[in-house]
Amino acid sequence: MIGSPIDLAGIASQQHYPNNTYMMRLAEVYMIYAEAAMGNTGSTSDATAIDYFNRVHTRAGLPLYEVAGVNGSGPLTLDKLFSERFKEFAVEGMAWYDLVSLHYWNPAKAFSILNSQDRGLFFAAPDQMPNPTVWTITKTSWFSERTINANEGNFLLPIPNTELSQAPNLQAPAVDYP
């Protein structure tokens, strides 16, 4: 798809190409839609948003999230959506980006999520090998630092120098869109 470093005049190497390739899973698009349907209200009963949320949620073998009815959980909330996003995209490491986005409009909530996490070390043991079906997760006893104190002073990270050297306009002041 990209070619070799020779094809790109020697300016490419492993994991480094002169063009960016962004990829999104369909699950991410569904979650973005559900969050957009919430807007600034923090919840939604929008049928399409609930449907998209359920396409991700039920694919994992979880029960259907219902807004109304006997088993209804009420409108889809931002907390429920974030919880689902954190689980769905755990391997991609997207939780940080979600928290940065949340921090722009609700820093207290972003700090609350981070400060309430148990950040200790855990041990995962399978029920059988090979082909485990259940894993038992246990907190380790030899690590006691379990929480952090996130605040404005340590939440946003500076742009790395390597990025600034490749894109110096990252330091330029933001401009309004026309």
C-alpha cells in the first residue's frame, strides 16, 4: 500500500512514512455517533444511537441495552458510553484520547475518572491451559500505590520535540475556521 523506502525517495522507514494513515473501526464510528447524539445533555434516547450502541454491546455477548420497557435501563448516558468505549478499545489505548476530549468541556469529570481508578498491579490466572475459558484477576499484594491525583498541572502533555521538528506549525497559534 505504501511501498518501500526506495519507492519514497528514501524518506520512509519502518513505522515512519511521509503520509499519515488513519484507521477507524466500525465500532468507533458507532460510538462516535452515539456520543454526538447526546450532545451536551449527557444522555440520549435517540433510537439510532441506541441501535449503534447495541451493535457494539451485543456483539460482545452482552444483553441488549433497552431504553424503555420492563427491563429498560433508561436513556443511554455518557458514563455508560465511556464505560463501553474503555472496554471496546482497551487494546487500542484510546481511553486517554477520550479523557483528553472530555477534559476540554468537563475537566472535573475527567479528573474524577482518573483519580477513582485502581491503578495497581494485577495477576491474571487461566482456569486451564491450553484454551482457557475463564481468567481469575487478582490484585497483587506487593504493590501499594493504587491511585493518582490527576489535575490541571499534569493532565495535558506537551507536544514531543520530534513532532515539533517535523511539524513546526504545531507551535503556531490556533486559527479560526472560515
